[in-house]
Amino acid sequence: MTINASSDRVRPAAHPDGADGMAVASFLLGLLGLLAFNVVLGPFALTLGFVSLVRGTDRPVRAVLGIALGVADLMVLVVLMTLNKGVLRPFGM
């Protein structure tokens, strides 16, 4: 806990290992992965979400949402590849 000199409020100290930032990054990468580059952003969202949970983030909901969005990214990838017969982006259309 740290005390701010300008006010009497007590704020929790930030994690020096960046677990909160990883949870937020996992969530944002999972959202972006639904729109584009899901083959890259989905696994990154999964990895960052799991690492932030292991490190004890103060934002576990965002980490879990990042993991869920990473899984959704990979599911979208599988559906698109199934519908396009293994081609990520159809050429010549």
C-alpha cells in the first residue's frame, strides 16, 4: 500500500512484474484477434492471460476474458479454414 502525499487516500501498490498490464493486453489482443490476425493474436491472448493469472493479477476477470477471447479467435480461425477449404484468405476474389 502506498499513501499519496497530496491526499489521504490509500492506493494498492502496482505489481512490479506487470501482471495487470498482461491481463489488459490479453483482453485487447483477444478483441483484436476476432477482427484480424487471429492466427497470431489468439495464441498471444491465451499466453498472456495464463501468465497474468499465474503471477497473481489484480484483474483476474480481464485475464479470463482474454483467455476466452483467445479461444474464440482460434475457433473463428478453424471455422474460416473449414469453410474456405484450408485457405486463410481466398485469392483472386
